[in-house]
Amino acid sequence: MTTTSNTHTNRILAGVAIGILLLLLTAGASALSMFMVSLLVFGCVTSPPDWIYSIVFIGFPLPLIISSIIIPYMFIKKMKVAYIMITGVAGLIMSCMIFFVWFLILTRYC
């Protein structure tokens, strides 16, 4: 009984470590996206409205944060690795789509 308890505890600790690592990667990706926003806006002749920045500031990290929470949960619940990978890739693709939408909106002002 202690062996299954130890493996379950180790799986929970590994899941928490994966979650923390993914949240740190999310913070880095969000910082990089804000840096890219500042570089792309630098070339604009007119300044875009402030609500445009909130699309990237709020919308870009949101799918990454959600997938950073779901992936460790799926790992702890012993779901298939394919589903875990699909969840991570889906979060990344959704964040990139939000950045692309922001870029398309920015073309109206620059």
C-alpha cells in the first residue's frame, strides 16, 4: 500500500513541478510577446488606441495559463500523452492566433 501511495505522491509532485515550469514558460512567452508588441508599434506613424494593447496583454497569456493548469492535472490523472500534447499545442496555437489577430488590427493604424 505504501508503494502506490509513494508513486501517487511522486506523480503529484512531478505534476506540480511541470505546472510551475509551464507557468514560468508562459511568463517568458508573455514578456516576449509584449516586447514584440513594442517593436511592432515603434514603426507606426499614428499611435493606436490603448484597447489594442490589452488584446495581447490579456488575450495572449490566457490560453497558455489555462493549458499550464490543465496539463499537470491531466498528468496527475494519468491521461494519454497524446491528449496532454494536444492540449499544450492547442494553447500555443490559440495564443499565436490572438497575436495574429492583434497584428491584423494593428495594420489598420500603421
